[in-house]
Amino acid sequence: MEEFISADPCRFDHSILFRTLQKRTLDHRLNDSYSCLGWFSPGQVFVLDEYCARYGVRGCHRHICYLTELMDNAESGAVIDPTLLHYSFAFCASHVHGNRPDGLGTVTAQEKERFEDIKERLRLLLENQITHFRYCFPFGRPEGGLKATLSLLERVLMKDIATPVPPEEVKKVVRKCLEKAALINYTRLTEYARIEEMLNQASPEKKLEDILQLADLCIEVLQQNEEHHSEAFAWWPDLMAEHAEMFWSLFAVDLDSALGAQAQDSWESFPLFQMLNNYLRNDSHLCNGKFHKHLQETFVPLVVRYIDLMESSIAQSVHRGFEQETWQPVKSITNSLPNVPLPKVPSLTLNLPQIPTFSAPSWMASLYDSTCVLFPV
């Protein structure tokens, strides 16, 4: 230890030493009992700032190393605040592109190459998090995390810090992520409910019961997306509608398989239609959409057949009831009635009170006389 204390600091590569120090500090911070989301404590920030100030560690090198460590932990499953990633990325980008407000930023060729590699790696990480938004940001936690991730993705897609990326390009990337998300979400949902095994081996009644349970889970998943994640995608509501349509299109395959195994005269699938139709018609984006129309086309023949059978059954019942009835004239019916003495209603005396008489008061006559006016002829 004394040898290290008495060593000449100028003989060490402090860039490498600082990277090791920052990595160990971040590992220790992430092992805390509470979630820090990658932020250092005030004391740790003071130590790192002091090291950089004493031994001349470049700010761009510091944040490039910080970004690398944060992405390593994020890819390992740790929850990292996207705002922290955004801050370090913006700091490095301002040096690389030379657009710092104070105009004093410098960057080495090695730092610029490392930044380009980190930029591509960060883009892939953000796209993966958006694709797995239900699992990277469960129930919208951390609060505002998904929205900050989308904002950072837009920043990463910029060619330089001053030129904004076209909105259609960002929308195209987000659409691609949500298309993958629909497949991932539905696959995990069927694995959770073990639907694939049951649909392949179960009886028709069991298949219908399982598809009814799966439909309930699908509705719950989409309601959670609307409640916890729709605000982050508020700029592209049509993309969330496309995501839901693709999600339901995957469900339609299992739905058709389960309904195809049912008997033609079975009406047990009506509760399934009622559940799905009630949900779809109350959603402004999905009402009369692709899946809603497919659901209507699937159940229309069954509903028409049910109505026809009910109509013929009612007609037959009415016809049989008419056949069992006998019609007789009214006179013959009255003659055949037994002479049953009807009870007599006793006469009731009504004692109504007399209406009192009123006489006009004397002052009304004088008032009438005073108001009379004679008009000349």
C-alpha cells in the first residue's frame, strides 16, 4: 500500500484507472437494497468529480465509460433510468458534433469511434426495450420511463445534434417495435395459459372453455396497455391500434381452431361472442376493425341459424297450441255456465258535506262604484 501511496501519479494511465473506479462504484450502487436506477449518490459523485479534476480525466471519456457500464447492466436486466442515459448521451454528442453551448468541447479520434459504436448499441437497446415495453416498464414503472425511452430513441436517430430526425422515420421504427411486441405478448400469454397444449389435445367443450379464458386474458392485457402505456404512445395512437389489431389477429387463429371443433347445433359459443363484441364495440380504435369484422363474419351464420331455429320452434309451438284449442260460440258458453248466485253489493250512503255560502263584504261595492268611469258619447 505504501508503494502505491508514494508512487508518481504521472506514471499511471488515469483513464483506465478511472474506468475501473467508476465501474466498481456503479456495481456497488446497484447492489443497494433500494433501486437507484443507475444514479450515483452525492458522495460518490463528489469522489468521481475529485478524481477527474485531480488527474485530468476527460469529461467525454467519463461519460462514454458511464454509458457503456449502464448499457451492460441494462442488458443484464437491471432497471436503468433512461433520463440518465439521455444525459450522458447528449453530453458525448455535444462533444463529438461540436455543438456545445460554450463552444469549448474537444474530443479525440478514439472517443469519436467509441461514441459511434455506443450510439448503435444504444439504438438496439432502446428498440428492444420498446419491443418488450410490458416487461421493461411493468405497469408504467418507473414512472415516465417509456416516454423518456421514446424521446431518447428520437435523439439517437438524429444524424447530429442540430438536425431533427423526420417524424416518419421515428414512427417507422416504433411501428416495427410494436409489431414484434404483439407477437411477443401473445406468445407469452399463451405460454402462461398453456393454450397450445390444450387446443391440440382437449375435447371440443374444453377447447371452448380454454379459448374463453384466453379471450378474457387478452382483453385484460390490452386494457393494461391502455391504462399504463397509452400516454407514452400518445403521439402515435394509430400505432397502438395497429398493435392491438395484430394482437387480435394472432388470437383469431386459435379462435377459429376452437370454433371449428364445435358442433353446428351448439350455442355454447355465444358468451364468447358477447364478451369480445362488448369489448370491441366500446373501443373507438377497434370498433369495426379487421378483427371485429372477422368476428362478425364468423358468428353471423351461427346467429342466423339460431334465429331461424328459434322462429320455426316458436311457430310449431303456436301451431300445436292452436290445434289443441276448441272454439265455441259465445252464447253456448254463457248457457253452459252454472247458475251461481253472485253476492249482492250493499248500498252505501254517502254523507257529503254541504258547501257553505259566502256573501260579498260591503267594501267591495264601494270599490266597484269608485272605479266606474263614464265616457262621453
